[in-house]
Amino acid sequence: AMFYGPPSLKRLFLQFLECPNMVVSVSPGPLLRVEGQPVSLRCDVTDYEGPREQDFDWTMQQAEAGSIQVISTFDPKYSDLSLSDRVASGDLSVVRLGDSVVELRIQEVRSSDSATYLCSTPSTDSVFSGNYNAGVALKVIANTLKVAPEAPEPVVPEGGDITLSCNVTRHFTDPTYLSVTWSLRRPGIPLVDILTIGPDGDVVTGSGSAQRYADGGLRLAIRRGGAFGLVVAGVTQADAGMYVCTGREWIHEEGGQWKNIVGKTVEMGAVAVTPTARSLSVVAMSNTTLNMDDTLTLTCLVSAGNLASLALEVTWLVDGRTAVSQDRDGVVSNGSPSVGLERTGPGEFRLVVRGVRGSDKGMYSCRVRAWVGGGGRWYQAAEKTSNPVQVLVTQIKPNFAVTLTSSSTPQVTGDPTELACHVTNITHFLAGGRLGVTWEYTPLPGPPGDRLTTTQTTLPIGSLDAHGNLKSGTLYRDRLESGAIVLTRVEPDTFKLRFLRTQDVDMGAYACSVTAWTPSRQGGMEEAAEFLTPPLTIRWEPKRPSLTAVAQRVREAVAGGATFEMSCTISLVHLQDPGYSVLVQTQDSVDSATRTVLSLSPDSVLQHGGATDPNRRDSLVLTKTGPAEFRFRLAGVQQADRGFYWCDITAWTKQPGQAWTKAVSAKSNKVQINFQETGPLFAVAIPILNKPNEVVLIEFSPLPPSDDLSYEVRWYLTRLRGGNKGTLLASVDRFGLVKKEARNASSDVSLERTDTHTYALNIHATQDSDSGEYHCQATPWYLSASTGAWTHGAELTSTRVFLTVRFPMWDSLKLPLLYGSVASVSVGLFSLLLGFICAHCCCRNTTHTPRSRNKLMDLEMD
């Protein structure tokens, strides 16, 4: 905006524009309320100056009475005399909701309260601007809402329907709308809303009724004249309780909001739900006796108080097994062209079995399950089973003869055994029938006094059913699964039992039981007849096996590094197809402890014993060279290998799929390894040296090396006779590499191999410090012929020799004395000559001035 004028007026105008404008507002109206209901009118002020807390005055304006003061937050005596009693009783009150917000409350509005209510607030602004009051029109109408429900049926059967009718009306003087709500109250549970028809006609379901309404379990039946109807279908025990109808009157206020102005709740009546199980009855009719191929007809009668509202699931049972069933939708399961189930009337179900067989006999019963609900909300309300009905089928059983023979009888333990079970003279055997067999075993009686003499237990070995399936006995399961025992059907009427290796525990009486199987109604096979053969005894005279082992020397070790080989031959009787385990054992002498060198299990697993040096395991070999022969080989024998060697052999038996069982064991004779191995020797004697700086040669000769034998040689020096090991001088390994130790003396040493069996130590420029005992140690190394690996043997130590070096005194001192004398004379002469030269050249005075004795000496300084 443009303003033209003096500057002072312009400033005042701008200041006026910048001042806030106070705004007082009340609840939007006009308002329509029902007599006797509470009313709240809100008033608030914004954009004001002054104190934070504002005061409010309420007045009402009526056409006849004019303006009437209602109540004030500032002046307690503000109210008109006509309203003072209501203010004092609290029917009229003002409640501060904030510093600038208050609410006028009327607890029970009256028709005389219809007026325009004006809310005003004193001005606290420095500049008068805005509005300081606001009003809202309130109209109070009479309460004409009526709720008139119809009482429902007090008792309803489970699965039935409950009809809830409620009439909600009011006098239509103003634009108001109605709603109705159905609720259920159960003992100990708060009131739960089922369904509501809103003022706009929308349907709102309760929290637990949405799915039921969607499935059709709740249906509306709206009638004319304000009558509302609700049908609760498929009731359950949860639907029992007190039903309540609530009617409400609504208005549509500004802003599109619905406002409930009055409501009324009325109890419709209590409803009890009768359980289906209390009235459900199931009866099956009746006992019957039939011949083969007759038609069986049985009827199941079902009755209930609410039969029309129930969905029935019917099942016929035969000896507790399901024969045929019909679900609640009428679909038949487990049926066939010869077996059917149909519904012939309300609650009447008929079972028809055409061409009965022997398997159709038994106790028949009818089981009924009653379902309540609909639209996907089904639940089982009750279940009952009828009385059993006996059905007998007269039939002629098959007849045949069974004989048991022995095709192969064992003579000793380990021989095979075969029994044959033959079926002959078969009569009255139906087409499609099959035979099955069961083999049984009874142990032989024990000695007198043994409890087995009077009590014999029959043990099942195994059986073949009508389909040829094998069923193993508990004690024979492992042997049957491994194939040690075989059950076969070689012909339609012949069965065989075969033991691959008969054991002593298999002696006893055997019998076979043959069962005739005929096709059953369910598509399987049923037992028609069974015949058992007399027992057949299988026994033999058991003979204990005997084992003999003989050890022989194949290759003899005559010296260290040679190869020793020994064979062990086995002789065994009264044992079929054994397995052998071998232990190669040794001892240093007859009375020493026994140690195991190698072991070979029946499964040909080789293991080294505690007597084996881990570094020499490649030199040990134990192999099976024949059905009853084993060979042991030791390459590169050493002195520690000397002793006695033998084989400890055990014979084992094994059934297929089982572990090895020990039968008998024996030890062979002992074979000795005994060879002599001499130590190294010195080849020459060492003389006493009268002069130093000579060369001394010490030769050492061990056993001559060969292609599979080599030596590692070390030389030592001990200063004192009989001393300890001494100081290592030099060494040569088995590859010929020489190593010398560091020396403090002026002499030197060297090693050489002069021939195939001689090692020489040379001492060059000998001194008296080289005197002492000399000895050498040799370590033999053996080459394994089987693996090519080298192993060392025990160290060999030579005898000791003493070397003496004598020291000549004059020869040692004459040169040092001569040199010392010459040096002394030379130094003395040089000292005299030097002194004479210094005396004549540096210390002589050529001018002499005598001093006066009578005068004082001049002070001079030289």
C-alpha cells in the first residue's frame, strides 16, 4: 500500500500495520444437541499482547430474554441469577485447557439452553485491533430416540441360526441419522461388538467378525420402519451369551465429520447353544453271515437335533481299519467297483460290498463326524462311532502237504548246509494265490541238569511273504544281510535254506512253515492257511582244529650288514577257509623278554611292534608267499639284531559280514641270528719321537667295507693315560668327506684312506703338545637291499695308543742364547758411541770469563 503524508503520520501508519491482530474463535456451528446430553463449547484467543494467561467471559443471547451472563474465568459473580444454581451445582462450568484456551461445559443440556453463546476476552493489547469476541449458535432438541429389540430364540442347536431384530426410531424434526450395533456379552468377557450399520449405511464388523461376515456367517436383514435384522448362521458354543442392541442418533457437522449426539443400549435376550454331541446318535444294522461272492449291505442311521444344519463325514471301519469313507461334500474315498458308499436319505448311509471274500469278515462299525459352519468356516462339532456289527464269510481253506529234507548235511564245522521245503497236493487254492515260508530253529537239548533240557525256545530265522519280501529274525539279521544265510524260492512250490559255513551253534532242529495267501479286498494278500513240517535235526561230531607252524632259515646273516630271511609254514586241520594272523617275535636270549617285531592281521594289515627302530622299518619285510606260508626278511642286520626269532600264528574264521573269530593259535620253532663282528684295530705301533717336527702316521683298520657297508671314522686325543673320550681331532664320514677341528698348536693333522680297509691319521710338525693317547671310533652304515636306505649300526671303538714326543733342551736354547748375546753387545756399543758424540758436540764451553770475588754477582739470566 502506498501512503502519502507527513513523515510522523507515516511512522504511525507503519507501526499500526506491524501490530498483531487479536483473534477470538469458538467451536464451529451451528450446533444441534439432544436434551439431557453433555455439551462442550471451546473458545481460544491468538495473536494477543499482554499477560500470557487470558480471561474469558461467556454470555448467551436469546430472542426473548436478550443477553444473559453465563460464566467468567475472572469474575466469580459474573453469572446471571437465573443460572447461579446450575453454576454452583457444576451443571455449568468453565474449564481452562491452556493459558489462552477454555471450554464451556454443560453436563445436561436443556431445551431452554438453545441460544447463541458469545465468548469474549478483555483487550490487553497496546493498540486496539482484531476481534475480541466470537459466537456459536446451539439448538437443543428433545430426546425422541427409541430402541425396541425383539427377543431371539433362547435355545438354538449347534449349527443353527440366530435372528437378531432391533427397531431404532426417532421423531424427525431436524436432519439427524440413525445407526445400530449388535453386541455379545459372555460371562467374564467384556462386551464385544459383532456388527454395526453406520449413519451413512456402511457396515462395520467387529474385530473378530470380519472373516465370518465375509464367509456369509453374518447376514443383514434390513426392514422398513426403522427395523434392523442380523442373522448369525452356523452358531457354535462361542455364540452363546447375552445379545445387546445399541441405537445411536448422529448429525453431520461442518467439515464432513459425523457427531453422535445420543445413544441407547438395550439387552435383547440370552441365547444358549445346544451341543451337537448331546443329540447325535449313530446306529449300524445288522449282524449277517454270507457265503463267498455274496453281496454285503450294511446301513448306518444318523440322527441329531439339528441334522439339517450339519455336514456329515461317514466312514465304515472293519476291525478298526478304514474300509470306505464319504466326506462332508459327498466325495467317496477308498471306494472301488466292488465297494461303495451312498447316501439313501437324510441321515441314512448304506455300505455295499459285492463279491465278498474271506478278508471281508470282521467287526464293522460306522463312524460319523458332524461338521458345523459354512463358507470356509467349518469345524468339527462332534464324533461318534456306532455299535459294531459282525460279518461272517463262509469259505473253504486251501489244503496241501509240506515236507522238509536236507540237500547238504555238514560233516565238520564250516561245511555248507542246505535244507529244502517242498509243497505238494495243493487243493482249494484260489486263482492269484501265493505261497510264503517261515524257517524256524530250535537249539539241541543241553546236558542233564541244564535248564535247556526241559525248556526249548524256537527262534525265527527268516521268512518270505507272498510278494517274496524277506523278513529277518532278530538273531539272524546280520548273517542274512551279509549273505552267510540265504533264503530262496527255487520253484513255485519249493523253498530252500542254505548256510554257507555252518557253525557249532547251528546244530539243532529245523522246521519250515508254509502259508497260503489269497488276494484281499484292499488289493493286498491275506493269510488263508498255514502248515508246519516236523522238525529236522542237523548235528555232527565237532572236531577241534589243530595248527602247527614250522620256521626255517632261508638266508643266514654271517656278518653285520647282511640280510636275514626266515619262512614260516603252517599246517592246519579241521578248519575250513581260515584266515591267518602272524606275529614275528624275538628275544635276545632264552630267558630274556619277548618283543614283537612285525605283525600281519587276517586282513593283511602290516604293523610294526615295539621292538622296531623307527629308522629301520624300511629294512623289515613280512609277506604271505603262499596259502599257508609267510616270509620275514631283515636287511642290514646289526649286532643289536642278534637273538632268537620265531612266528606266532593264529587261525581265524569269518562269516560274511561279521568280524573275525579266533579258532586256534601256535608258535613255531626259534631261529637264531648269531654272528661275530670284530672292532677296528691299529695296524702299526707308534715309537717315541726324540725330535719334534716329524710326521707321525697312525693307521686304523676296521672290517673291510663293501657295497652295502660303509664307515664313519673319528679320531680323538686324550692328554692323560686312561682319560675320558678326549678331543676330536678329525673325522671322515661315510661319503669320504674329511672335517678337521680347529687347533691351537703349531702342528697339523690330516686324514687319508690308504686302501679299502685302512684309514691313516698324519700329524705334521709334531710338538710336545701332541703327546697323549690316540684312539678312533667307527660307525658302520648298512644299505637296505629292499629300500636302498642307509641305517647306522652300533659304534666301534679301537684300542688306545700313546704317542710320546721328547723335547732336547740344548737344541732348543742355543739359538735363542746366541741371538740374545749378539743383540746385547750391539746395543751396548751403540749406547757408548752415542754418549761420546753428545759430550763432544753439545756440552763444550769455548769462552771463559772469570768473575770478581769482591763485587756482587750481576743479575743475569741465561
